[in-house]
Amino acid sequence: MIFLWQENGYRFDFDETRIIERIHLANALPGQGVRLFRRKVNQQKVLIGLGRVVEDGWVQLDSPLVTQPGDQFVAHLDSLDGPDLEPG
């Protein structure tokens, strides 16, 4: 199967107001840095938070994320060697 489009990173969509203190990223390794971006209507991504994988793919965010209905977020893992370039 060939995908026509694939998001680079982990995507989260919310349909309610929530306070998120941690997120789960499958296959993430302890110690990896995570950058969280809010996806805007024009498909632009704005950096809104940082975190670090602590164990079993769970990411502890530096500060809680407050979501609103319709919010979209994308989480990108940094390599263990250091931060990757900002996604395009």
C-alpha cells in the first residue's frame, strides 16, 4: 500500500476542552525530546510546548496543554543525539 499523504510526527485532534499534562507516543524512547506544535487553519505549525519521554512512550510536558474543540496538535520526536530541524 502506498500512502498518498502522511503526517510527519504524531497527530492529536481534540473535540473538547481538556488540560493535558502528558501524552503517549508509540515507539518513543526514554530520553528523547519532544516538540509540540499547534496546527493552524492554514496548515502552518506553531511551536507551543516541549517535553521529554520518561518511560513506556509517555511524554511529560514542560507545562500543561489546554485544548479547545477543534484543536489539532502534532508532536515531533528529537533524535537522541540532539534536536532535529524544525519540521516543514
